[in-house]
Amino acid sequence: MDFEPAFEAQMREFISAINEKREPIVTAKDTRDTIRVLEAARISAEKHMVINL
């Protein structure tokens, strides 16, 4: 799976947000929440248990 185009687009948006002094479309909170869900999914799969968020 090639994630490079999506990564590049997100980086362009982030740089534009900095240059335009505005909040990026994907916020730090969005990123934190995504990582939290992904980490819970990893632990759930590894330990075969439900992870409540």
C-alpha cells in the first residue's frame, strides 16, 4: 500500500496552515485520537481482548 501521496498532501496542508496562520484541517487532537485508537487495536489483537476507550 502506497501512503506517500496521502502523506505528502497532509504535509502540504500542514505547511499551508502554518503559512496562513490557521488551524490545519487535521488537528493535533485528531492525530492523538487516531493514534489512541490504533494503539488500542494493536493491544486488542495482541492480547485477544476488548480495549475500552
